Amino acid sequence: MKRSTPVLLIAVALAVYGVYAASFVPAMLVGPAVPALLVAFVLQAVCALAAAFGVWRGRPWATGALVLLGLSIAGTWLFEAFILGIVAYVHAMLVAVIALVITLVIAVYVSHQRSIVEH
């Protein structure tokens, strides 16, 4: 299967984000952390790495992993703002909306590229 360069770049960016999100986990395990926040960052890391693998291999479930990643990013920011109060509300809402928009654009692009390759 021939993969386009943008799809490979998306897969690499997702893998990098997965490692970035996972880098928060060790500090949360050592020090006192909010368990829900720990779960949120683990979910982000797992979804990003799974989406990276799925996009790279052209799997049909990759778009689902991408959407779940976007939802977990948006949910984490909103949780940090409205429940924990550690980030500004407006900033968190902006990041959540941007995360969802970017996620949907990438998911549609990847899905479209996969359908082109199949035909």
C-alpha cells in the first residue's frame, strides 16, 4: 500500500504527541496527582499512539482513535479549567474547540486518503 507524505507526517505527529502526553505520567505517579488527570493523560497517550499506528498502517479504526484522541484532549482541558481551576476558562474552551476542529479535519482527511488508496 502506497502512503502519501501528509499521511506519514500525520502519523509521526501523532506518535510525537503520544510520547509528549506520556511524559506527564511518571511525574503524576511519583507525586500527589488527581487520579482523573492521570487517567486523562494516559488516555491521550494511548489514543495518540494507537492513532499513529492506525494511520501509518491505513487501518479503518484509525479515524475512531483520532476522534477519541480529540475528545480526550478537549475533555482534559475542560476538566483542568472547570473542575480543577488550574487553567483559564476561555483559554481551555478555545483549546478544546481547536482540538476538536483539528481532529475532525485530520480524521476526514485520513479517511478520505484511505478510501482513495482502496479504490
